[in-house]
Amino acid sequence: PDAAYDFFSTSECFKVFEGNLPKNHKDILPSEKWVGPFRLYVPKIGNRIIYVFGKVGEYEQAQDDFLQLFKNRK
């Protein structure tokens, strides 16, 4: 989860919210352009929950690249 948090929070095709989602998150991230929220507990920030949204048409490749990176580490 820590590596995923670092990846999501440094990539422009993901939007990360720590703690609660803003009440207007659907206005900030319209569903036709963003998918989510996906929840993740992150140990390095005190086991807090983050909410991740991916930008449609961009996050898919970034997600595949992230998974490939971890497959290659083994």
C-alpha cells in the first residue's frame, strides 16, 4: 500500500484524497472523466484511508505499468 500511495500521489492521472472525501468531490471529479473512489489503507501515513480516482483513458496504462514494475521486482 505504501508504494501504491507514492505512485498514485505523484501521477497526474490519479487524484488522491486523504481522510474524508470532500462533499463536492463529484463536482471536482465528474464521473465521465474520473473513475472511483477506490479505498486503500496506507501504513506509512498512520493506517489512514485514502480515496483514489483515476482519469479515464489515462489511469489504465499507468495502473498496468505499476503492476508490471512489481512483477519485475520478484
